[in-house]
Amino acid sequence: MANEIYAEIILDLYKNPANRGIIEDPDVLAEGGNPSCGDHAIFMLKINNGVIEDAKFSGNGCAISVASDSILTELIKGKKVSDAKKISPQDLFSEMGNIIQTRIKCATLGLIVLKKGLEAYEKSAKKKAIIRNITI
Ligand code: FES
């Protein structure tokens, strides 16, 4: 796919991101950011029997980080926590195209925050995890 098309997809997701919002009483809340630019992401997940039933995000970020957060929430919905943890930067890049190769930190901010949240959830005896101030 041509880079122009990926650029359009990213810009469109930035303006109209899927799954931007809040989940009340989430099973996972993970918040973190990049101190060098001030951008940050917050993920909220509802999990039932180890399956991610709903995923939303909020926070402020550049177009690539917001688009990436939006794509991530789409990718993990319906997945087992153990499978969602396996999503790699390459999986994300294949959704976003090569234009992000110079903006790897922007594209992976959300992935790093989300994975920390999923890891905390798996370790939690109560299957509830709130983790904040993750820095990349
Ligand atoms: Fe901060 Fe992109 S400029 S995440």
C-alpha cells in the first residue's frame, strides 16, 4: 500500500479514532507516556474469563500515537489476555505502514503502556490492575 494511503488512514484515525472513551470500573487501567514530548495514553479494559471484551483509550498524543492506540484497541478486542500480550511492534507497523519508521516511539507508546497493564493484570490475584506513570 502506498505511504500516502497509510498517511490518510493515520490522519483519519487521529480525527475520528475508534474506541476513544472511558470504561467505568475497568479491570485494567494503564496510563503512561513519553516525558520528552508530554504525550500520554490511558487504556481501560473489561476482561471476562481471560478474554478482553471491551477496550477503550484516552489521553493526548500526536497523530501517530493516537492512531496506534486506536488500532491497538481494535486488535485486542475479543482476544485472550495471553494472546494480546504477544502483539509485537511489527504487528502494529504492518497496520500503519512504513511511514512510521522514523517515529517508532510515537507508534509504540501505546503498545508499551498496554502491555504493562496486561502484565500487571496477569500477576494480580484479584484480576484487577491499575498502573500509572509508565514512562517510555
Ligand atoms: Fe509524542 Fe508522538 S510526538 S508520542
